[in-house]
Amino acid sequence: MLHHLDIARQLNIMRCTNQETDGTMASGTVKWFNPTKGYGFILPDDGSYEVYVGMDAVDESGIGLITGGQKIAYDLADYDGKSQAANLRQIQENSSVFAA
């Protein structure tokens, strides 16, 4: 069974640019994330609406568990008309450099 992020990638419906194009990713702070429920929200640095982030995106990122207050860079993906975070990267404190 394919996860919704896998489907979005296969359909090539990424809305924002990613590191493979021009290096531009959105950034924000994790508002909250509940691993039991399998989702949470990111507050974008640009002040736009909070962004849904699912456990699939966290698992695929390889950064481990995310927690409230953590700085994250991400791409936006559309799935079934709704935006969500994808391609998560942890941002190191006091830096704009992404952690590997």
C-alpha cells in the first residue's frame, strides 16, 4: 500500500521548490507533534497558515522525532487538495544551515 506522500511524489505535484532545483525550502517552528496520533503542525516563519506534518514525512526525513519549538525546513506537497510538509530537514540552532 502506498502512503499519501509516495503518491504525491509519483504524481509530481510538489508546490514549492526543493533543494534539487534552487535550494529554496520553507522554514518554521514545530508548533506541536504527537507521535501517538501520528501528526502535528509547523508554524511557518513567513507568518502564513500552519502546515500539517504527518508521521510519514518525519520517518522519511531520517531526523528522528520532532518536538515543539524545533526549527524545521520543509517543502510543501499537495495531497488531495491539502498542503502538508514533506522533505523535512532540521535547522541547526542559530544558523540557517541544514543538519544532515
